[in-house]
Amino acid sequence: MDKKFEGTLERIDQYRWRIPRSHHRDMRVDGVIYADDRLMDTIRTDYSLQQVANVACLPGIVHHSLAMPDIHFGYGFCIGGVAATDPAQGGVISPGGVGYDINCGVRLIRTNLTEDDVKPRLKVLIDKLFATIPCGVGQRGKISFDRKELKKLMREGSRFVVDRGFGFAADVEVTEAGGCIEGADPDLVSDRALERGKDQCGTLGSGNHFLEVQVVQAVFGEKAVVNQGVSTRYIYRELLKQIVRMFQTGQPPIAPEESVEIVAFIEAALESGDGGGRPVQLNI
Amino acid sequence: MDTDNAGYELRDHTADIALFAWGDSLESLFCAAAAGLYATVGELTCHSDTYHETLRFQATDVESLLHDFLAELHFRLETQDVCLADFNFTRLDDTILHATADVARIDRDASIFDHEVKAVTYHEVNIVRHDNRYEVTLSLDI
């Protein structure tokens, strides 16, 4: 795209820029671009800023038309463009915003393996994954589903795969969103799309698709208190490891004070459970 | 494919592939675009036995016609492992395409696949005519 953005670009701060809605009468909100000076020099060389302004015209758009660092010219939205629309305000779902690769996202599956388990065998693991999982251009899945099964797969996700004997139920429990999208309606997918997709099941795809082996080093969030270590899914195995280590080293895994607190908590939980969930007082 | 009369080039694109095609007629432009589509997928080797087939499309404008034509070729390639070639257009104007083509099965073992084309897009497609030369640039989503 040889055209360049000719409109107003205001600096908000060191890493943010604004295209004011006054740039075009159809803009409903401002455009906000996240970029440092060096990135902005590059961004200015294509038409992506105009696309940020274009997105700001979408019905029902909320707050701002956003652009993440390193945006570049895309299909309607710039690559790296973000917008939210409110249906109550006439908001639309924009195919240009969602992208042609609808649901081409990233899924995380957590195993019960630790870094100590994997690191010494990492190359073997990667070689095995590469040999087992069809990936790359022209590759097809080892299993092909008929149209009826394909729709069931699309609706149920990983659970369908497990029911067919291609996975473990325990895996689904640690798969994000249970490996499916709630409310998915495969009847809205065309026969042509189904025909194209049916041989792709179980493949990694090609292009920018990837599979990575990673280690969880820290967990953030409301319920996150563990900074690596114990896997709650396999609590008893982890507990056994801690006990063995204690006998080997003579060092308890937690301080005595914490032990007292844990016992008190368990007793309180049992008392509360016996009382139908009534609140109880911790005795520490 | 690169002659004075018709040809194609695969050009750099930010994230995908830009297919630039030209021809001295709409027919040769469409043929060149088809050749460019297949070239984007890779070096495809086909079996020698072929069969004849008729193609019919109707669209609102010539760009949509080209899109639908290429999208069908792409669909057949992906789902049936076939390439269409040696097009003989019996009618081709701004909204209607009638043609026959030879259909050949791809020899997957002998073919080299370079890109997985996800879609032939409508993005900024515009068939331009300069005197006796037609040109178009298409974005192929890979």
C-alpha cells in the first residue's frame, strides 16, 4: 500500500498517539496507537493509521479504535488493530476485525510434567511431537470425519475427540474452556467450508502456526498464589514428593507455623461442612 | 508463466502474497491468474490422465467473477487434489463466465507445496485496462 496517512496525529505520551475523531466526520471515537518514536516512523510509511481511523467509524464502537505496537496495513482493520463494539449501541461484529483466520488462536494445555522431567529429554520430545503431529503445507490429518461427525466435533470440541478414543478425559479438564467454544453453532458453517476443513482435523496447520513446550514459572490472577511447584491437579503425587524430600533432607517443606494454620483450616472446613456450610471460626 | 501477452508475478506483501497478473485479454488474464494461484501453492505435478469439465459463474462484476473463478480452482485443489488448466472460454464478460477446462489429478508425492493458501481475497482487487493490457493484483491469504 503506497498511500500514506495524511491526517492529524497527536502525541499523548511517550508511547501513545491519538488520531482525533475530528480527523473524519464519520469517526465515532478517537484512534489510539501504542508505539514509540522509532515504531511510529515505520508505521507512518503505510496506510495502517488510516485503517485505525476507519475502524473508529464502526457502529457501536466503544472507547477507542486501538492499535497495538508495530501495526501494519491489513484487511480493513490494520494488523494489530483492536476494537470493541456494544450491541446495545448498534455494535457490529466485523469480519475484518476478527480476521480470515477466525478462531486461529492459541490454546494452552497443562501437563503434569515438571521442568526437571522435560528438560533432559526436550529434543527427544520435540522430535516425537514433530513426527507425530501432521504439520506444514500440504499435510492432512490422519483421521477424517464425515460431515455429521465434523459438526459434532465443532460443537463439542475436545470432548468429542476423547469420546472417540483419541484423548484422555483428564486432558480435557486441564484444557482451556474444555477445548470448545460455548454456543458454537456448526449449522451456520457452509458445506464448502466443512468440505475444506474435514481433512485438517488433528493437524497443526502451516504458516505461522506453532506448538511450543513451555514451563509455567508464575501464575497471576485472583486465585493464583502458587509461584511454580505444586500442581493441584495431582496434589497427592506432589505431596508424596514433598514427604520423600523431607525424609531425605530432614527439612520440612513448610514452616511449623504454616502447618498449624493448614491443620486449623482443614478442621474448620470439616466443621463447616458438617454444619451445612455455615461460617466457622479458625482457631489458630 | 511470463510472456509478452500474459503472465504473473508473486510480489511481497506484509503478511500474505500479492499475485500480480496481466494479459492482453480478459481470457488470458484469467488464465494467468489461475497459473499464479497454482504457483503460489507450489510446484504441482499432475498425472497425465485428464477429463474435461465445464465451468459456469455469474457475479456482480468482473472482479467478483475473477475471485469466484480462482476460489473454485482453490477449492477443487484443496478438496479434490485436482488442477484445472487449458481453459477454453466460450463466454467471458463483466458478469458471466462460461468455460471448459482439462482437469488433472495432482501427484502429491511428486509435488512440492510451498504455501497453504487460505483464501483468495477481495482485498483491493481491481482489474485495470490499459489499451490492450489487463492487469490485476490480488491478495492471497496464506
